[in-house]
Amino acid sequence: MTYVDTSDISARMFVTVLLLLIIIAPLISLGVLRLFQSRKKSGFMLIAGGVAVYAVFQLVMSFT
């Protein structure tokens, strides 16, 4: 087993990834749950929100 060197990750990048993953994962999973509950409009809106947050995440990470 080897160790992963995380000393190259800045605190700003770590916090950005942490906060956005806390937002993206629940939006996608709640969207899937709503689709299983036959609430299609709400489900697709939540999934679209998760994709939009992911796009913002990619934009923010391209500047860091």
C-alpha cells in the first residue's frame, strides 16, 4: 500500500472542491429520487441544477 502525497493541494482548492461536492451530490441524488417518485419536473430541475453547479465548478477550477 502506498501513500498519496496531498501537499500540492492548496487550501483554496480543497475548500472549493469540498463545498461544491456537498452541493452537487445531493442535487443529483434528490433528482433521481424524485424521478422514482414520478415527480418528473422536480427531478429534472434538481438534476439540471446539479449539472449547472458542476459547470460553475469547472469554471472556477479553470481559474485556480
